[in-house]
Amino acid sequence: MSNTGYFVPILPRDLADLKARNMAALKNIDAPMLTRVWQELEYRIDVCCVTGGAYIVTKKLFFSVFLWL
């Protein structure tokens, strides 16, 4: 097995562990993070409106070709 340099967390032991991890992750979300997410969403919606959806099609096509290679 090769070392890719990515950190992969250990899978949750049970449902209670998964819930605890989710709650811990939710507690780390702050107002600036939500603001950045909203701004990014608005930007992407604007790009889609201006390009008539071509931006999404191009991204999907690129990703599909990338996976195929």
C-alpha cells in the first residue's frame, strides 16, 4: 500500500461515535465560515446564470474526462 500523504480518519465504531463526531464537527462551524460558504454559493449561481449553465457542463465534462483517463 502506497502512502499518498492524505489523512484518513478511522471509521466510527458505532452510531453513537458517528453522532459524537458529527456534533463535534458542527460545533467547529462559525459565522465567518458560513459567510464564506454563502458568498461562494452566490458566486457560483451568478456564474451559472451568466454562462447559461455552461460552467456546470464544462466542469462535469472535465471531471468525467479526467476520471476516464
